[in-house]
Amino acid sequence: MAIVDVTVIPIGTQTPSVSSYVADIQKILKEYEKEGKIQFQLTPMNTLIEGELPVLFEVIQAIHEAPFNAGILRVATNIRIDDRRDVKRKMHEKVDRVNELLK
């Protein structure tokens, strides 16, 4: 199980707002989640996605393509991968552990 931090940046949009592109990406992620392949969390600055690494690469490619499908001619996608193999932890478990330490 791995976690990726992904930011898809459409370049050359008509306005400074990118929320419609983010919404398109979230729709793609919801389909993968409905199929039981991933879990994801939207944040104000990025999206966190949890799943098996080969599936995550497939998902990343699909969401990278989304702005192109909406007519954008250039897209920059930033990816950070946390792939721990000795322990299987979900995103919420990592946060829960830190919150326990704060008590």
C-alpha cells in the first residue's frame, strides 16, 4: 500500500481559477474509489491517494490527462510517493498516530 501526493497544474487556463479542472479530476478519482481500487482525500493544495502502487500510477496518468481532455495544451503534474513496505498503514492511521502522540 502506498500513498501519493499529487498536484495537477493546467497551464494556460483562461482564468486564474482551476477549480473546474480539480472537479474533473475528483470525478475520475471517485470512479476509481467506487471500484474499490483507491481511497483519496482532496485538500486545498493537492490530492492524496492511497492504493497499490501499480494502480496509483494508472490513476496518476488518468488524472494527468484530464486537463488535456478539457482543451489545455500543457500540464505539469507533481507527484510525491510514500511507499512503506514493512508496515501497511492507511492515511488515516498515520494521522491518528500523530494525534495520539499529541495527547
